[in-house]
Amino acid sequence: QVRLAPGSNRAAAWAALRDEALRCTRCPLHACATQTVFGEGPVDAQLVFVGEQPGDQEDLAGHPFVGPAGQLFDRALAEAGIDCATTYVTNAVKHFKFVARGKRRIHQSPTVGEIDACRWWLDEERALIAPHVTVALGASAARALFARPMPVGESRGRPHALPDGSAAWITVHPSYLLRLPDDERAAAYAEFVDDLAMVAAQIG
Ligand code: URA
């Protein structure tokens, strides 16, 4: 695990970790994806968000949450009073998993084995950043954080203790909101913003 000696440079340690992740072959997903999409944000962030995996646009751009889910997420953060520039955003799985249908690449959920194989990177990112609060966006991220299934519906709305003593919150993934029928989306989005506002209150 990353252990920072007093006075050592956290940003340099993070860059070394990211560079190592760019060469990751811990699971077969690296073979088809364009590139590793590592986490981004301040390395001393108090708040870390964990998504599921990069999507099509993130895979091409090499940055997390730049596609439609990321745009919805940014809007929800702003409405909850969270400055996205102060947060670190990463994913449970660092490579895009898809099936090709003609020219389209259709997202496939990662397996538990893929999430567990990739957890090493998330643990290293969190050990380095040492956030006060980590938020799992959806079930894959919750699985990665807790190393066991954590049903989103039953777990949201309150903090959970992580083994390192910090707090984790679990909420829905923004892609889930995008997939909801129009007549359900507004209420589900408002609940998502409420969850983020509770996190903002805990951070202070
Ligand atoms: N969905 C995720 O979980 N992560 C991303 O980076 C983009 C979409």
C-alpha cells in the first residue's frame, strides 16, 4: 500500500500510481479498451466519488465522467452545493467494458471478478488521498469499497464506516437516472441531489 513518509510528495506518489495503472493487465478488460481511465482531482481532496467504470466517451478521452452521466453528475453536485473542483473522482473499474454492435460500443456491467481485480487501484488511491468521505455511485462502486454486496436502496441516506475509519455514503449512479422513464426521472434526480446535500453537510 502507498505509505507517505513525512514530507514526501503526495502529488508525485499519485502520478507514479497513475502511470503504473496505465500499464495495468490485472484483468482482461485492458485488451479491448482504448486506455486506462484513472481518477482525477486534488490529491488532498476531502471528498472522493467512485463511479462504476468509464463509458464510451471517457474511454476515448482518457478522463472520468466527461460524457452524459458526467454532465448530469456535475449539475447535481452544483445543486447540492459541492464544488466539483475540490473533489476527486474515480471509478471502481478503470477500463471500459463493452460489446461492439456495428459501429456502436454498448456498455457492459463489470463482473464481481473484474471489480475485485480492480479494487487494488481504488484502495491505493484512497490510501494516498485519505479522504474524510467517499461516495459510491451505484452498486459496483459500493461493492468495490466494501468488498461485499451493498444494496443501494437499503444503504443510501446514511453514512457507513469503512475499515480505515472514514465514512462512506452510497447513492445511485447518474447513468441510472438517465435510463429512467421521463415521468420518474425528476423525483429520482431530486433524491440524488438530496443524498449529495447530506454528504456536503457532513463535509462542512
Ligand atoms: N460512468 C461511470 O461510472 N464513470 C465514468 O467515468 C463515466 C460514466
